[in-house]
Amino acid sequence: MVASNVVDMVKLELPLEEGEPLLLCQDAKVGLVLVDIINGFCSVGAGNLAPTEPNKQISGMIEESARLARLFCQRKWPLLVFLDTHKPNKPEPPYPPHCISGSGEDDLVPDLKWLEKEPNVTIRRKDCFDGFIGSMELDGSNVFMDWVRNNEIKVLLVVGVCTDICVLDFVCTTLSARNAGFLSPLEEVAVHSPGCATFDFPVEDARSIKGATSHPQVVSHLLVQARLLFWH
């Protein structure tokens, strides 16, 4: 079955209609999380997991994430940035070496570098898929949980890459922590689909590589979008 047919089937069978609009009022207790919008995943030719050519979904994700980030910074609202960062001798199966510390792959894309100088921005480097787990410190504290509590965040808006890996893992853990009562006063977690993207590895390419699994970009993005609508 070709990818276009799968997309049509997903749209038909799963609830992909847009939900209620998220209104960002001036006095809202809202926080924005940017997941791994870095060169190693987004800039053409930047590394093993970077796109090999310009990609419309990824460029659209960067543009929308930058727009939201500027809005949050103008209003002095809290913003948390996760940066996937790995040590050379610490692999992350099943993926090849990527986003090695100091390589430049682990840095924000050029359109977001300005965030490093904003006073309302917290930057957290992580060496795992899930930013919630990557926020844990040796003393048992958690940078993300402290950020939510200290800023009294009630609504969390999430954007980034990859939709079906690091974004999904972070949101699932956050929802579980909220449901278990560990993230008060957090009430809502919203994933902004136009601000998310994933990578593209078509079936025809996977067939030429022994042991490889295809990862059609549009299908993977839509499936996760539907899954998160169930949980929101």
C-alpha cells in the first residue's frame, strides 16, 4: 500500500479534526516547550539524522515554532528548550551517532539561536528521547517539573521534532505525571501540530538497506497527531 493511500485511510478512520482553539490570553499561566529544534535534526546535511534536502514539513515547523517563541518572549512568558546532546562514547540505539556535544549538531537552528539570550528562556540539554527523563538530576530533582511549579504553569504548549519520537515520549510522560498528581498546577497539555515535524524515510529507500524500516513522514506525523488527540 502506497503512503498516499495510508494517509487517506488514517484521515478516514481516526479523529484528526482540529480541536478547540487554544486562546493565549495576556494573563494566561501558559508555558511553551521546544523539543530538539536543532541542526542535527533540522538543518540540511548537518548530520546522520538531518534531512538530506530541504523539507517542507521541517521548514514549516521551524517557522511556526519561531513565531510562537517570539510571541512568548514578547509577553515574558516561560519557555523551555530541549536540546538533544550526546557524548561520543554513549550511543543511543537504534540510531547512528548524532547530535554529539560540541559538534554543532546539538545547537539550535539559526532561526532560533536568538533564544539563548532571552531571560525568560530555560535551556536544557538531554541525552535521551524523553525530555522529562532528560530533566532528572542526580539529586532526584527534575528541571522540567521545577520549571512548571516555579512558573505556576497551567497550560503547556509543545512543539518540535520528531513528532513520533521525542515529542511523543515527552508528552506521554508529562500527561502521566499530571494524571498522577505530580505536576500541579498543570492542567492541560497541547501539541501544536503545525509546530511539529518528523523525518522521512520512504519505503523505496528502506528496501535498498538491509534491516532498515521505512518511516513515511506524513503517515507517522498523522498517526501521532491522532493518538495525542485521544489523550489531550
